[in-house]
Amino acid sequence: MPVVGGPLDGAEAFVFDVFGTVIDWHSNIVEALKSAAPGGSTEDWSAFAHEWRNAYFAQARRIADGGEGNSSMDVIHAQTLAALLEAPRFKHLSDSWNQEQRHRLVMSWHQAKGWPDSSAGICALKEHAMAVALSNGNMRFLIELAKNADLAWDAIFSVNLFGTCKPDPKVYQGAIYHLEVPAEKCVMVAAHLWDPRVAAKEGMKTVYIPRATDDLEEDKDNIKSKDEGGEVDLVIHSLEELAGLF
């Protein structure tokens, strides 16, 4: 049953970014870093986690722009962790983690939990429309996250299926194609403004959900819907709020 009325009128498929939007990646990785920390460490592990995340985004964007590289999130996390540990700011940690410990840190991303509203919101939403993951995560990664965070997706689209990374338009085009739903009846839901910006260019409707871990350089309080003079179709503050549109 599509949404009737309002800015998402006619929507049949909700396409979700995962990391940051549905999953609280930050709390999990900070705890993993603290557990692996060398004795006596006073490192700011939250800052380290954000540096690691930003390094991932930089590499994903290079691939999205046509650069060479493996699009697997696990591979990029391993590569960017190694690079961080060679950077002057973190080089003092390099000898503290052997290859096995580094691998455990990479795989700890798979253990992240959903935001408190995520599981219930997706379950409620899929009673009325398709609820689909569209993520830079590799497929096994996304399946393990779904099990761990109780995310009852109707389908999971990994960028590995498209041979690139978001925000390459090919990813959004691929999701629309495989869902067999017109672009204007697909809704991109994300906690990063770059996601809805690209999705909108492909004809999708857009929903922005501010999360504490993401878009830290954006003035999130001033991100508005089109009805309020902004650039997205709707701003929400929980996935349960989104499900309540039906």
C-alpha cells in the first residue's frame, strides 16, 4: 500500500542507507578500540573511530568517482586502518596491534547495533511498503548486521553487486532497476545529505534523518524539507515516525 498524500505520495519502496542511518556504528567501534587498547593508553578512541570512518569515506568516494580499488567495506576498513597506524598522529599505536588484532578490529564493525528506533521502525514500515538496504557494506557484512541488529529487510543491496561505491549514481540506478518500481515511487532514507542529493538526481524522493554520529560538519538543525525551503522531501527524527506516515 503506497503512501497517500504528503511529500512522499505514492511511495512504494523505502531504500535505506545503513551505517549511521540505521546502525550506530560509532558506539560499537569505540568499545572495540577500547578493548584492544594497549595498557595505559589515553587515546581519544572516539576521534580515532571518526578518523577511520572518514578515511573509509575518502576511499569509497575515489572508487565512486571511477578510481581503482576494491569496493568491499571489509577490505577498505583493513586498508585504511593500516594507513592510519602509519600516520604521525597514530603511529605510536602501530606496534601494539599485530595482523590478527587488526583483523579482529576490522571484523568488529560487523557487531554494531541498530539505533533504538531502527528494528521496530523497519518492521512497522514493511507492513505497508518495501524496506530495502542499499549500503556500501559488502553482502556478508550486511547480512551479519541484519541478524545482529534484528533488521528485517525485504532485500539487501550491497554496492558490490554494482562494482562501485555510493555515491556513484550507478548504485541508485541499480536499486531502482532491481526493485522494478519507478524512481519517483522510491524513497532514499539517509543520515548523510550526499545520499539524498544523488538519489534526487535519479528521480527518487528523499528523507533525511539526523543522527548524532554522522554529518558532523552539517548544520543539522537547519536541514529542512522542501516545504520549508530545504532540499529534501521530508525530515524525520525516527524510523518509527516514518512508518507512522501510513
